[in-house]
Amino acid sequence: MFFIHELLLNYRAKHGEFPASLSLLTPEFVKQEIENENIVYETVEDSDFILYSKNSKGEAAEPVLSAKGSIEISKLKTMKQ
């Protein structure tokens, strides 16, 4: 997760915004496309994003990352609105 977080920050530094999807990181920042159905990436308002994995129940699992670093799962719903 932290590796993907760094890739996203590097993408923004080069392009001025976060990618619409993780597939846009390929091949410029990573050779193979990031394919994992348990990884959730969404852009949100204020030039931010949320990045987390889902547990076996399909719920968000920590760490939940944003452009500013780690956030609490309880704040996830607020960011997605």
C-alpha cells in the first residue's frame, strides 16, 4: 500500500493531479499494472485520494491512506461524500 501511495504522489508531482485510476501509473511509474480486486483507489475533492484494501468481509482495512498520509477508517465515509 505504501508503495502505491508513493507512486500516486509521484504522479501528481509530474502531472499536477492524481490519476483517475491506478492503471494510469503504467508504464510510466510501474512496469506492471496494479491488479488487485481488494485494493480500492478513489479520487476525492480537494485534490486528494483514498487508498485502502478490503478485508475478507469486503470492509475497509487499515491502513487507509490519503495524499496527506494515514487516516482513520471512521473518517472514510466523510471523505467519500
